[in-house]
Amino acid sequence: MAQQKDPKPSPRKPEWLRRRLPTGPAYEKMRDLLNAGRLHTVCQEAHCPNIWECFTRGAATFLVMGPRCTRACSFCAVGHGRPAPLDPHEPLRVAEAVKEMGLTYIVVTSVTRDDLSDGGAGVFAETIQEIRHQVAHAAVEVLIPDLQGDRGALRTVIHARPAVLNHNLETIPRLYPRVRPGADYGRSLDILRWSAEEDPSIPTKSGLMLGLGESDRDVEESLGDLLEAGCSILTLGQYLQPSRDHLPVERHVHPEEFDRLREKALDMGFRAAASGPFVRSSYQAEELWRKAQGVRR
């Protein structure tokens, strides 16, 4: 289904959202390696503003189960429609790329696959296992969809022992019908809550995009909901409109406000928080994981 165009234009980008987009040998090497392995990254598919920085330092977030999502969220640049059948060799190819890249902390995410009975949970588990087979001491963070609220499917992922279980709220409940029409706020909180109940030793993580029309009170209430659900790691970033066919930006949040929200989140009880205009779900993921391990409530 095509996105509905919103006639309201986004406001002009302020200076703090303007960045140079450098390329170079390291960036090209990463891109060539991914192409050779027929692998996808959310960095590329979602038009992440940090792709040049991350590729240059040898980091990427692997996108498994293809680049086509079964949902059509109005904020997301990832393609949607009927996905291709699963590639049974993809987990191994991801693991081989991880080994070749010399990675020890890896983030794996996926499109939403409502066409699969387990939502893709088995692919996440197999990818974790293949990576650990190739790199024995690898820490694998997974950023999962809501698995249609299937606790058994979530248990499949948890039993594979990811280092972090990440599932994004994305926005506040009032904006879900406009921003995430195929998702449910309570269901997403359940995924985080169930994960913490299944294995409290695996930290849970979530994130919100700001600039979609939420108020300060809205944000603080959602942070409280996340804490109540057992979430311990938080990311807050600026929503950026991928194209004219996507939701417009309502407001550009000043970096000082992001700093204030980070301090607020830590004061509320999050073990680690990243908050800034360019922060995304997997941005500096290993650093956040290490901070969460080193801080006690």
C-alpha cells in the first residue's frame, strides 16, 4: 500500500542537523563486502544518517529476512510489500561476514515478517548461533519486531541468549494510529516485559523518535512505561522525513533538550541512555551495553 502524502512540509533543517557525508576506502570496503555477501543492512535500507560514520569504522547493523516489510509504517524508509521467501543460507553468510570484518559486537535486526508463523524468531535464533559458531565470544544484540505478540516466538529468541533484546516503541501511544498503524503500543511493551521475565540477565532496550508531535509529558510517561516493563537501555533520536511520501517533521528538537532528556532518563532509573539528534537504535550499541553492565540501579 502506498504511503499517503501529507501536504504539510517539514520545517527547514537547522544547522545542527547538517553533516558532511564523507566516503573513503574503509566505507567502500564495507559496502563491497556486504554486496559480495548479498547482505542487507538497516543502515542502507532505512537511509540512516550515520551510515558513513559507522561504515568507516567497520560497524553495520545487519538486516535479515530481506529488505521488504509486511507493514507500511508512515515514518520508515524500508520498502514494504510482499517479501521474498526466506534464504536458508543467510544466517551463515551474516556470520561469515562478521568473522571477516573482525567484529565482536554485532547488531542484527529485521523487517517485520507477519507472513511467518513465528514472525522470524527462528531466523534470529539461528543467526545468533551461526555468529557464535564463527566468533566464539561474540556478543549479539537483536532489534526485533513485535512478533505479533507471540510469547512463544519471543522465547525462541531469548533461548538463543542475545546480549541485548531491543524492541522499539518508536513513539508515544497517542501517535500510534498515525505513525505505526499496524502496531500496538501495549503489545510492544509486552515484548519488553516478557523478555525481562523470561531471562532477567538479558538487558532490554528500546527507543523513541522525537519531533512527531509528542509533548514533554508524553515522552516522560512513555519512559515510565518502559521502566515499568523492565527496560534498562534507552535511545532517543530526531525523526527525519525520508521522503515526501512519509510523515513530515513537526519539530526539530534542540541538542540541549536531548541532553536534558538523557539526564532525566538516567535519573528515572535507566542504566544507560543515548540521546541526540543523530542517535538511532543501534548507534554506539556496544558502548551502551557496556555502560549498562557497569551501572547499578
